[in-house]
Amino acid sequence: MNLKSALAVGAAFGILGVGSAFATFARVESMGKNTTYIMDDVSIFDNPANINLYPNYLIGEFGLYNENVAVGENKDPQHPNFGGIFSLGLGSGDYPDPRLTIGGLFGRMDSELGRFLPTSVILENGTESEVPETVTNFDGFLGGTLANGNALGLHIFIAHQDGGRLLGDGSYHPDYTAYASVVRADGGVNWQIGNSMDLELAFGLARIQYGSDHKSFFDDGDFSYLGKARAFFSLDALDGELVPAVSAHYIQAPGIEDIHSQVGIGINVALDRGFFWLGVDFIWNKTEAGNWAFNHETGKTSYDASAEREFRDEREEMGGQISFGIERNIWWDWFVIRVGGKKSILYTECDKHWANAGKQDGLCATDGNYFSTNPLANGTADDHVGFGFGINIEEKLKIDVLVAEDLLFRNPFQGEGRLFSRISATYAF
């Protein structure tokens, strides 16, 4: 499917079409938890060349709401964001290619890199300082298509805080120890090979820094590398696509390294008034951590900058993952329901360095082997199942809602918990 036909398919099928479709994080989390085997606008963060598939629309959401909420209390969602994509056709008539596209998004946190920011840092003088929340959080995109519709794209992500700390009243105050920075730059291509195959390639370079040691992006060490590739093969017999995919990263941050590789294959199929996808993946991870401390009960982490530990614990994981998603219009053409799930089974081997024996706060509390899976039901994007619905108004305004998984199991007279975990919207113009 080339860029011209993808635009046509997206306009014709909207949220139900195979190929290009306006989507949101709420849609993705409610029907399978990942975007590897479908083409939607969230994939612009995996391959910036895909920005050219979604010209002239706005996107926004309140953020993820997965806090534990007591009866009678309320909390705000985390990381609300908004942005837009704007395109200028340089062609003529009904053929806008070549095309120039720009876009920007404010407020999103890169989930692949953000998890390597610790909760706190032990400074050189031995005092502990909380790692601040980044405030710049900006995604910038620049893309374009050639005359034949093949697409190119660039992306930069900047999340930064330098010298300021947020207090309880919502104001910022100077604090020289408050430093956190995540910077990422990506480039990608979306290339048509024949009439029935599209190939995507993307590569990124990133830098993660924190503590009171302020560095420039190009200081030596601690660079991270990320790469992804996938292809869409049209399957006329199934009215869908076969999608092989591979991804890998090598992420470094002070005191920790993480290597990840994943290869899989999936399909997506257009149904009567609906859409279905299924994917199977092989996963391998390896993590090494030295001067990091992990609270395995609360999930909080700390980095000790006061002394470099040469003795690192290692954790290696290998296994498989299966995921699926389905959506279908019911009752009215403008109303769609969605359901999906993701299940991983990983064999994990923990190797605790002899010098760290007896330290329960390491990467693993002790040596040993075990099987693990993704979270069962904690309301995050990585847990087992999701359910949601969407509203489509004249193929312009689309609102997607991720429903809280325990909604149907509560006492309605106590007013407990939350109704929804994420609400997102797009508007095409």
C-alpha cells in the first residue's frame, strides 16, 4: 500500500479500515497493547516517516489514569498531551505528492526511555535527592514524500529539567540537584516495494542523564541506540496483511544497561463492520545494573552517584508473547467497541554478583531462575487485557476511551475507583 492509496483507504474506512487509520493510545491499549502489526497514527513514534500518512489533524488526551483511588478521593491523570500534524502538498491536482509534513506534540513521555529515570539519586555528598519531573516533553516531526509516494521522516524528543523542583503548591523553585534529561533523535523511511508490499525502517539515537552532574548531549558515554523494521504484505484472500517485524535497542543510563531484541509475525484482517489483528513474538532481554537500588515492593529505584560500583548484577529473559485486538461497530455506524490482550511468558535467569550477596535491593534480590509474565491487572499499558469504545463523528472527530478493568466489579453505591483509564481524541481537517 503506497502513501496515496493509504490516504484513500484511511478516508474510506476510518477506524475500521485495514491500513492507515486515525488512532490513539486509548485505542491501542484497549485492543492489544501494541502497534507492531497495525498501521495507525501512534506508529509515528516508532517510525517518523509514517507522519506523512496522517496529514492535517489534531490529537490530544488527558493522560494515563491508573492511580489507586480511595473512596471519596480524586486524582488527575498523568502526562496529558496535545499536538497536531500539518501537511502541504507540492504536487498538482489529485496527486499531492511530493508532500511536506510537520508536526509537534507537547506533554508525552517516551515510555521506552522514561523507565530508565530512577526515582531518586544519592549524590556525591551522600544526601538523597528526588529525580525531578521533566517539563519540556516535546516531540517534533519533519517528513516528506517523494513524487512516487515513498516517505521519509525525522523525529526529535526532548524531556528536560535543569535546576528547578516542583513543590506541592504547583510552583517551581531553584534546586541545583534537580536535573533530568531524556533526548532522542530518530529517522525513518516507509518504502513501497511493488504493489503489494511496504517496508519500514527506523533508527534512533538517545541520551539519558540525571543527578547533579549536568552534561551536554555529546559528552562521552551513555548513548543509547534503537532500531525497528517491519513490512506489510497484502493478502487479498483474507482482505488483510501479513506483517513480519523486528526491533532492538541498547539503552545506557548511569549505572545500568539494557539490551532488548524482538522478532515476530502477525496479521491484520478487515471484518464485516470491524477489524482484527493477531501477533506472535520471540523476546530476549538482558539487563545489567550496578549502583542502582530497587525497592521490589514499591517499584521505586535509586541511583548511587557517590561511589561507582564495579560489580553488576545481571538479569536475562527469554520467551514468547502473543497479542491480539479486535474492534467492531455495534448499534450505530458511529459507535465502536474494542477488546484485546497481551500475554508474555519469559524464562528469567538472575545472576547476582558475589560482591553484592545479601543485598536485597539489587536488580534481583537473590540468584535463581523463574518464569515471569507481564502484569496481570494493574491498569498499565503492559497488563493482560484491555476494553474500550470509540465514537466517530463524520470521520472528523474521533474519541477513544479505555475503560477501567474493574469497572463492572465495583459497588456502584460507594462511588469507588475510576471509570476510565485513558481518554484520547483526534480531529481531522
